[in-house]
Amino acid sequence: MNESSATKFTYAIADLHGRFDLVERAFAEIAKRAAGHRFKIVTLGDYVDRGPASRQVVEFLMNAQQCGDVICLKGNHEDMMVGAIKGDYESDWWISNGGGTTMASYGEQPPKSHIEWMERLPLSYTDGKRIFVHAGVDPTLPMSEQTEQNLVWSRVGKKINYSHPEGFVVHGHTPFEDGPIVLLGRANMDTGAVWTGRLVIAVFDNAKDGGPVEMIEINHSHPDPRG
């Protein structure tokens, strides 16, 4: 997905995992800081599982897309959820990876509209300066040849840097509680917010190449679901 942006700033949010409290605060803080300027929000996937309010997060993002310039990308947990419900994956695998809390938040079978929304989510977004994905990219392949496995499921170590000729890579998926991890060619924005209560938003100036020009930190304590 490629689109030139007329907006002043782009804000990237990673791995919400059912933390409705954090996504509400994040969007409110972005709106306040934008101060009348047009802006874009890119969410990097993993809206469901582990946290207590997956349904509310999905509904919030679906509504936000109707009201503003919001791009929601697919994460591996959306892939797992859709696959388990459609019978492509073993449901026990999804449930044991946080799907149990998602089903509890719905209290019933998730509505078809939610499943279809998750199934249709794009795997990447590029603005000509940056590449936004859930998990990462294969730096040896052009974006047109990236696989879903690369974009949604790949892992990359904390100190491993790479660059891609089509832009600075912005991703989540691999959590580091001391993150975000910002290197020369990529930024991993996953701070394990579902456990830490600490969500960090990357701010990109659309007139400039490269990494974030600012970070916005949202903090809201919550009982650690890991027990």
C-alpha cells in the first residue's frame, strides 16, 4: 500500500493487545498535540489477545477509521484469531496464546463484521520515506516480493540493525520492556504495553526521511496478565 501524505505528522502505535485504556489515551494525546494540523495514525497490528478488552479495541479502531486518517495493519494475533475461527488453525493454539481473554471480552462468537475487518487488514503501509509493518521485513527483497510470513510473523533481535532501500522500517511484534528500540534503519515500537502499561508512540515528520522525531509515552498501570 503506497500513498503520498499531505499530513504534517504520522503517529505509529504498536501492539495494543486488548488495552482499550491505552488506545483511548493514545488517540486523545495525539489529537491534543496535533494542534489543528492534519495528521495520520498508523497502528501496527496485534489489537486482540492477552489484554482484557479486545472487543473494545477493535470497535474503537473500526470507528476511528470512519472518522479520521487511520491505517490499521494486520498483526499475527489477528491472523491467529481469524484462522482459528475459520478453522485454518487449531483453536487451542490461539486460545493458549491469549485468545481466551479475547473470547471473554466478546462473551459470545465475535461478530462477522469484526472477523471480516481483521481478515482484510493490509500487511504494510509505505509513505515514500518509511515502511510500516507489524513484525519486520526481509531487507533483501523489494516490498512487492515480501511474504505475509515476513511482514506479520518474523522476529529480529534487539541489536540487529538493517535498512531497506524503500524506507525506514517501523514495526512492533517483538516486545522489549526497555524499548522502543531505535536503530539507523528500523524502529521496534513494541514495549510490551499489555504487561507494562507503557505505550510509546513514534512521531514522524512527513517532510523528513528516517526515524522518529519525537516519542510520546502513555502510562497506565494495570494488573500484569502473566500473573
